[in-house]
Amino acid sequence: MRRLRRLAHLVLFCPFSKGLQQGRLPGLRVKYVFLVWLGVFAGGWLAYVHYASYVELCRGHVCQVVIDLCTLHKVEWRTCLSSLPGQQVYSGLWQGKEVTIKCGIEESLNSKAGWDAAPRRELVLFDKPTRGTSIKEFRDMTLSYLKANLGDLPSLPALVGQVLLMADFNKDSRVSLAEAKSVWALLQRHEFLLLLSLQEKEHASRLLGYCGDLYVTEGAPPRSWHGAALPPLLRPLLPPALHRALQQWLGPAWPWRAKIAIGLLEFVEELFHGSYGTFYMCETTLANVGYTAKYDFKMTDLQQVAPEAAVRRFLRGRRCEHSADCTYGRDCRAPCDKLMRQCKGDLIQPNLAKVCELLRDYLLPGAPAGLREELGTQLRTCTTLSGLASQVEAHHSLVLSHLKTLLWKEISNTKYS
């Protein structure tokens, strides 16, 4: 009887259990459909965001429409590399060489008129010099502009002469009004001024051609810093720990990293008290730097590097409540005098301190055991540099020299040097 009762219980239990499964199936189907719908919606949204971002960032056709002073059909436009709408960057091909094409369209983007603003941009950018300006007047006008942006330097007259030679686009030994307006538009771009001042240096891209405010430089280095290869929308989502892991997994071997770091430190030297003044790195990120196939450092983007005179002019007399109100670009920040409620002129961090913060996470992982402690100490000392670099010039140069010597000592007389 007990066995029969148990069997009866089992018989009763099994249909009940089956009934539960049948009752759950519709709910599972609803959840499955909901998850599929959610996936389709998320995928569609990401595709829309990507397309909208591309349309917003990639407006090279505006650059091509407004510049009719040169034969742009000789330049083949390829991949859009823009990270800001107002700074158009494309890879391209010119005279059989891989090049980078850059131009600015701030005026047309800020205009409420939309796409028909392109002709207005031409009127704004190419309105100087006025008709009838002599070469002497244009020379004085250029010198005055360079003084305001680079400072009153004894080397400026030579730079003015170089600008006048550049202005002769068709090489007929004369500077026409159209040519003068074109080179004037070029001078409005800080990166172009920096390219002129660093054209003899090995760590900046060479300037190959120009027209209007569009210019062509050497192509980006064949290898960029690993973080730059990630999609821009993905970079902020990755935690710092994952970034550090990528540096070790995807980056080159440590000795090659040391060689790249030495090149970056040499670039900081080139920006500090160069022939045409001091320049500040106002967006210090690994995405802006790269290296060649031989692991020689190359700066891929100079658009966020600004002359000291321009930064000081921006900060002078600026009203503030906090130091965040005294920021030029992304990270050129000065202290705020809360009593006077005005920005001070000295930056909180010099270029070297910001670069050392980047190198700390790049060089310490995987560093040789006998070097790690001293390298960490040197980098910590470097990151504590504060105030305007010119006020701590001796200390600045000493720290930079020690870092370079320490790294060279480790890789010299090896295949990595």
C-alpha cells in the first residue's frame, strides 16, 4: 500500500510538474523576445550614434568647397581622422606619398546658417590683408601678429621672411593679394606656427604643402600608441586597470618603450625655450603620440599645443571662481586668485610634469627589476614639478636630463638603441 501511495504521488506530481513547465514557457518567450528587442534597439542606437558622430566630425567637403586657390584634385582624400568638428583631419595620398590633410571650419560650424555658411567662412578667414596692401605693410602686419602670438623674440624677422617665401605659392617671385590672404589664413592656426618653428626637428611631422588654411603634412606614423587604435567612443569606457593591461599586452617590449619615451622627453625639450619661444602641451594624452617602424617617437597631433604668449593672453585678467575657470584647452590650467577673482599667469603644471604622469603608467610595468625603484623615484619627482617652467628652469632641465640618462643607460649598446 505504501508503495502504491508513493506511485500515486509520483503520478500526481509528474503532471503537476509538466504543468509548471508549460506555464513558464510563455514567460520565457516574452523574456527572450524582450532581450532580442533590447539588443536590436541598442545596436541600432549605437549605429545611429556612430553615424551621427561621423557626420558631425567628418566635414572635409566643406574644406574642399571653400578653398579654390589650389588644385585639390591632386590630393586624394581617404579616411576621416577628425576628433573635433572644427578641426578636420583626413589621411590622404599626394604625389605617391601617404599624407595627413588638415583644415579648420570653426566659423562655418558656429554659424546658424548651416551648410550655406561655407562662403561666409571664406570671407571671414581670407579678409586680410586688404586690397592695395604693399609687401612692406604685409611684412609689418605679419611681424606684429607673430609678436602677439609667439612673443617679442629676436628670431621673428627670420620667421617673417620664411612666411613671405611661403606666400609665393606659384613661385613667380611675387606675392599676390590672393596669396597673401591665403598665407594669412594659415597663420591663424597654432599647429601651423608650431610646424614652422619645429620643421628642422625630428619629432614633428614635416610640412609638405598648404593652401588657404588647409595644409598637408607627412602621414601619421605607421604605428601609433596602442590606445589610439581604440574607437574614440570606447576609450572613456575602459577602466584604468584595463588601460594598463593593454599597455603591457599590446605595446612593444619594454626597451622599445624606453626608446619611445626618450623621444617624447626630447620633444618636451624642443618645446621648452626653442628658437621661437615656449609652447605648452594643452591636451596631454597618449592618443596624440606615435612611433615609426624603428620605434622613433613622432608627435601625431600638434593642434592642442599652444604658444606661451597665446596662453598668457587668454589668462590675463580673466575672471574666475576656481582654477577650473582658468583652463586653456584641456589641461593648461593656472591658479585662480580668489581674492582678486582673476586668473594668474603661471600654469600649475609644466609640460614635463604632465608627460611624466603618462610615462609612469607606461614605463614602470615590465621595467627591469634593478631599474624599477630608481625610475619610479625619478618619475615621482618629475610629476611634482609645478609653476611656470621658466621659473624652475634649472630644476626642470636637471630632472629631464636625469630621466633621459637613466633610460639611455639601460638600452645603450643594445639592439634597442
